[in-house]
Amino acid sequence: MPMGKWGTVAEAAAHYGITRQRVCRLIAKGSFAGARLVEMPRGRVWLLPFPFKRKTLRNGRPPKAVEKGQHEASGH
């Protein structure tokens, strides 16, 4: 359970059912707004605002840009 208004990466991972590494990748992509890297006696720690809110990111490959007349030029 997060303390106060902040939670750790491990707590967010348990909340979403994903790994800590995935939470760190999502932080790097900007999916967790308000995440802060805080200096603690044991080292630097990411703190995430609680309750956890995660932006949805688009999965997969970006769509191809289709130029006009591309299908006609291919001969199919």
C-alpha cells in the first residue's frame, strides 16, 4: 500500500500486474505523469502519484503512409 500521495515502482507494478522493468519503461515513455526521481539514503527512487494513473500508449507498429495512386502503380 502506498504511503500518502506517492507510491513506488514496485507498488505500481503490483497494482497493474506488470514487472518493475515495464513500469520503468513506461515512465521513460512519459506514461506516468508526475513521476519524480527522488534522492533517498539508499539511492535514487522513482515515486509515482497515487492513485496510479497511466496514459494509454499505442501498441504496435505505426501505420504506413499511403500515397495517392500507390495501388494503381503497383499493377495489382
